[in-house]
Amino acid sequence: MRFDTKLVHEGQRTSSGHGDVIPPIHVAVTFDQFAQDPARHYYARGESPTREDLEACLAALEDVRFALAFSSGQAAAAAVLSLLEPGARVVASDDVYGGTHGLFELCRRRGVHVRQVDLSDAEVVASALTGSVDLVWVETPTNPLMKIADIAAVSAAAHRVGATVLVDNTFASPALQQPLAAGADVSLHSTTKFIAGHSDVLGGALVLDDPDLHRRLAAHRTVVGGVPGAFDCYLVHRGLKTLSLRVARQVANARAAVEALVASPFVGAVHYPGLPDHPQSGLAARQMSAPGSMVSFEYLGDVAELMRGTTLFAAAVSLGGVRSLIECPASMSHRSVPRDVRLRAGVTDDLVRLSFGIEDPLDLVEDLTAAMAAASWAERSVAR
């Protein structure tokens, strides 16, 4: 089956005997051992039929054997990092989600060495991936500066020193980027975002093909208990079916708005992998099927006033949903990152991040341009 067909048909077991065209939701927490032949399900913290349906679909989308669903993207990320022993060495992207920064700090407190570098720079990669490295943590496109790392090149360099490669694929989703096919070992998703797509359910997932690593991660999840419930798994799986349809519209909306942002007198640098002057635009075109629907830009005015002025863009964190969102990473998604660390990575106080939904592109462009014009007028009035 091709990708869009897998979205609809994988993980769709219909064995209830009632002719269901979608699987029933299994809400049971515990399972009768003598009613199963052979006994497979024991307790929902370990095994759940509804969760397994979702996992089967996620694994199929990347043509591998295993996926593990978690209660959030943070829980999925934490599971991988928790397998590292004190003294382990991690090389990671310097521009990452604020919550990932927090997890790295927890790792450092327990003796794991985390070095954050610009993995979009081939020379930096070559320098960083020498000696003993246990894990390479790649975020591409990065949050919020949209830098692109070469997954194949980074994976090859990492594997030469015996490191495992994880790619946080949240900003792209499997619809636009396939990290495992490019050589990575683990794909990480915050399924809250594009995969579920409606801003109404938390979730995370790890997708991989290594049976030993799958076994270790599954055992860790069972002990720690960071599992999603049946209804959450159902909602994520339901949203997943329309992933390609939503992403296509979201990308088209981002492209339309980027044209307006580049032409605006109120905007400085625009960060979007689809722009010809993006430093890794060629790599993005080769590695991704489309440049995505996340955009960030430097606003030459009062960011808070701009966010208050939009009507269609909700001033909110998160991304990938059907409604468009606007946020200031410095004060919202990355507010927990120390200011000096933020500024060193390039996350300035005037940076605005947009997540495009599925509204009409003309309405979104008009909303943005009107809000920028109104904010600029208000600032000029105050100055006078």
C-alpha cells in the first residue's frame, strides 16, 4: 500500500464480528487470561489493543516493524534519554523545542554529557561526531529557526562512531519526511501536533526497526507508565487518517503567507525552508517532499501588540492543528530556556513563530497584514 492508503487502512483490525468499518475502542484496563488463546494482554499499562492499532499504523507509515505510543511527546523523548547511563555522551541540535532543553538539563544533572551544536553545518557535524558518542539527537526542521540537518549525512557520521540517531520529526511529520529511510534509527513524534491534527489530544510516539531497542523502550514504558489511554489513542488514530489532506493545505497556506511576509515592511528575516535564500533550501527540497507549514520571522515592532491584533491566528503554543497559531518563542514555547542560551541559538525576543492551519489562505494573509499594519499604527501613535 502507498502512504495515503496506509493512513486509512493500517491498524484497522475489525474482529468484533459486528461489521465495524473502524476498530472498537478497548477501554479495558485488565484482561481475563483464560479468555485469550494465547494469553497476550495482561494490563493496559503494558498492552492495549487500541494503542496497538495506532502503533501498527505509525510503524507502517515509515515501513518499519515497531512503534510505541506515549502519553506525550515529552514522555516519548524522556524514555529514550532515560536509557542513557551516567557518563553517556549526547550530541544534539542547538536549536530545539524548549521542553527538549529541559530534558537535556535533567540528563546533565544525572551525569549524562549533552553537547548542543549546529547540526545543519557539515563542518560542525564532522568535528562533533568524533570519539565516543552514544546518541545523536537531531531536530529538523528545528524549532523555531527552521534549520535543516542532513539526516543521511549525520546518520552516517554517527554510525561510524557507534552512536544511535534519533530524529525529532514533529515539525515535518511522516507525510513530509521519512527519517528512518534516510538512515536514522528512531523517529520521534509529538503526535499532539500534525499527526492528531486537531489540538484536542496529547500524545507522543517513537518509531523504529531495532527489536532490541524496541524491547528496552517498551519495558521502560511499562515500568514508568507514560502510556496514553484508549480514548487518546483513538483520537490520534482518527486524526491520522486525514494527515496528508491537512498537511497539503497547511503547506499551501504557509507558502502564500511567506510571500506576504517577505514583502512586508514590518518584517525582517523570514525563516522558511521553502525560500530560495534559506541556507539549506536545496537540502530541504531533497530531504522533504514539501517545506512544511511552520514559519518564523523577525518582527520589526511590538510582538505582543501583533499577537493581540490577529483574529484568525490564536496566540497559543503548540502547532500542526487545523487552526492557525501565532506565538513568541522567547516568552512562550521557549520561556523556560535561559535567555543567554536562547540568544546564543538565535532565538531573539522579536522572533515570531506561525503554525498554519487549514483556513482559506487569503483570509490568513489578510489577518496577518492587517494586524501588522494596526500594530505599527498604534506604535506610531504612542510615539507621537
